[in-house]
Amino acid sequence: MKWINQSLFRRLLISYLFIFILGFGIIGIVISTSSKDYLTDQKRQEMLQQAGSINGAIYHSEVVTPEVLLTIEQLGEFSNSNIWLFDDSGQIVATSSRQDIFVGEPISDDLLKEIMDGQNRIQVMDIEGEERPMLSVIVPWGSNEQIHGGIILHSPIAGINSTIRNIREIVQWAIIGGLIIVTILVSYLSWSISKPLKKVEEATNEIALGNYSKRVEHDNQFSDEISELIKSFNRMAEKLNTIENERGTLEKRRNDFIANISHELRTPLTAMKGFLEALQDGLVKDTESQQKYYAIMYRETEYLNHLVNDLMDLIKLERQDISLDLYCVHLQEIIRKVALNLQPSIESRNNDIIIDAPDNIPPVIGDSIRLEQIFKNIIHNANKFTENGSITIKLEEHCKDNVCVKISDNGIGIPSYDVKRIWERFFKVDRVRQKKERGTGLGLAIVKELVQLHHGEITVESELGVGTTFTIFFPTQRKKGYE
Ligand SMILES: Nc1ncnc2c1ncn2[C@@H]1O[C@H](COP(=O)(O)OP(=O)(O)O)[C@@H](O)[C@H]1O
Ligand SMILES: [Mg+2]
């Protein structure tokens, strides 16, 4: 039985054929037995009628006259049966086919009694000299008032048997023909069921081996269970593919991130190591150079500190590990405070700072420490990339439910092809441009996350050599749906 289990196709085919043969076999047996009963019954009725008709023709004669003999001969020939007459003593007195050997023979007493009582009898009789089994019908001869004897009508049952044989033959051929048609149909049906399942199985194996782009082809116009299964399978494969791609992207992002951190850490550490070695080996003798070396090392340490702080912030933001202390805050105050803190650095680069922040600007909902961080980063950038220029900060109410802050500078600007990338972690337009004031490249990535955390929006416009403008929208308390 093992081979039966090997393929769904075979199992379906065998099951269908078995059901078909069983079904048709039962139908065939039922038809042939019921038709035999039916035909025998028909024959009996027919013979009873014939016997009645014979009696109708001869009932008035009490004895066998030449007319009676002629009548039964003619009727016997006409109905293809033998007719015998017996009298009230139970002796056969006439036969239709001149089988005189039976004339004078007695019939059984119980039969005679039954007939003389006015009853009919039907029985299968074996008649001497007759090979075929005969169906015999015996009815009284005469009228109800006076019975003269009985009429026996014999007819071969071979006719019924041959009809049944014919029916059986037809049923057999119908089963064979049906079997051929059913085999073809069932083969097609089984094939159409097992083929797509086979395809799904193959695709599953391929996906298991890592080929996530594998899909199962299907005809869109059908919506049966197998098509639905294939569609669901493809949807699942698509999802797996997306997850796998996302995993790949995430993995790449993580690796890039680690590579960037390592690079950013290694540069200052290598520099510091070099200077320390020089100082340790006594290679730098004069105090002026030594002071210079210490100053560089101090700057590098500051940078490292700055980098680690930025990294901590970024990781916390990405993990959504930062909670804001939300209050109603006036951005004018925060911006003025940040500008004041940065004043020495702004002056050192010979820049002007102009703040246009009317007092009637509504407060926003925010965390003042984080808002300070946002403005510090942007104003610091503006100052870093501008020399002998000006930084303008303009606050205005926008559409009643936002406060818009524009921070513009007329510094070196950002090349158009890099504008989109400035939000990426560790991205710096050109490392050569910022030799003195080295940045981590994390500032704007942090700013963007912080603005989003405040339900705000930040955009940038810049032109190389002309200047840069950052525009930030913060929702006010009045903004609908702001929580
Ligand atoms: N106001 C600006 N003018 C010109 N370039 C800018 C300005 N602000 C940002 N950038 C560019 O975007 C890059 C990313 O900024 P940021 O994330 O703050 O990093 P960092 O300041 O540490 O370099 C900067 O390196 C700089 O090239
Ligand atoms: Mg910066």
C-alpha cells in the first residue's frame, strides 16, 4: 500500500475510481434484479389477461367442441404459448398445439380443487419434452356460476431471461464506457489539484533554502480553495521577503553605524596617542609647543565627550527611551538664551545675530531642555558654516495653530545633491570644510528626531555659496488633535 501514499494524484485517482466502480456496481445489481422482478410480474399479468381472454372466448362451452379446439389453437399460436384445457374431473381434455400426449393426463388434486373454487394459480412448471422452463397460469374455465374445468396457459420464461441478459450487457458497457470517461476526467481533476500543490511544495522548499523571491504562478480568474491557498502562500512569501530585506537593511545600518563610530573614535584617539608619545619621549622640548599639544589633546577630549553624548542621545531617541517634560513654553525666551550662550563663539567668527521674535507669539507645548538642544544645534551649525556674515532668527505664528521658526545664515550653503542627506547619521558635507570646528555629523539626526517627538516638522533650503535656511514648525496648544 506504500505506493498509494506516494502521490496525491494517485490517491485521488484510485479513490475516485473505487467510488465510481462501487457506485455503478450497486446500481447495476439493483437494476438487473429489480428489472427481473418487474418483467416477471409484467409477464404474469399479461398471461393472466390472456387466460382471461381465452376463457372469454370459450366459457359458454361445457365440453370441447371443434370450435373450442380451433379457438384455443388460434389463440395459442397468436400468443406464442401452449393452452391446455382440463375438465371438472382433473383430466386434460384438449391442447392447443396438438400435443395429444398430454390429453387424458390428470392434473394434481390440490390444483383442481383451487381452480374449481374459482381461484387462479401461477407457477413455474417443468413439462415433459420441453427444455425451457415454462411459466404457467391456470384459471377456471366457465363462468362464476358454473365452472367446467380449467385453462392452463404455458409460456417460456426464456424471453424474460434474454431481456435481462440484454439489460445486464447494456449496464456492463455503460460501466466500461463510464469508467473510461471517468478515468480521463478524474485524471484531469486529480492532476489539476495535485499540480498546484506540487508547485507550492517546490516553492516552500526553495524559500526554506533562502530564495525569498520565489512565488507560485496562478491563474487570477479562479477563486477556488487552491487558488486562495496559492495567493495566501504568495502573500506570506512576500512578507518574508520584506522582513528579510528589512533585516538586511537594518543589519547594514547597524554595521555602518558601528564602522562610523569606530572611525570617529579612532581618529581623535590616534591623534592623542601620537601627541602623548611625543610628550612622553621628551621630543617636544619648548613649553610653547607643549602647550599647543596639550590644547589639541584637550580639544580631542572635548570632541570625544561631545561624540559620546550625541551617541547616547541618538540611541535613546531611536529606542524611544526619551520622555519629554512637556510645558507651555515661549520659544522667544529659549532662542534668546541659546543665542546669548553662543554669543562669544558667534563674535569669534565675526558674525551678527538678528532675532525677530515678537512677544505676542503664542507658547508651544514642549520640553525646554530639548528645545534648547534643537536651537543650539542649528544656530551652532549656522555659525560654524558662516564667517563675517549674519544669522537671522525669525519667529511667526503660522495658520493659528503652529509657531514657525526660520533660522537663516548667509554662509557657505550646502550643495543641492547633499541637502537630502544632511539628516543622516554621521553625514558631513565635506570634512575639509570644517577643519577647525569638527562636528560629529549626528547633530541634525538628533534634531530631526527631537522635532518629531514634539509633533513638529523641520525642513531645509540651501544654496551653495549663498546660505542656508532651516524652518521648524511647532504646534501650539490650539492645534487640533495635539496631545
Ligand atoms: N547652516 C549650515 N550651512 C552649511 N552646511 C550645513 C549647515 N547646517 C548643517 N550643514 C551640513 O550638514 C552636515 C550635518 O550637520 P550636523 O548633523 O549638525 O553635523 P555636524 O554639525 O556635526 O557636522 C554638516 O556637516 C554640514 O556639512
Ligand atoms: Mg552640528
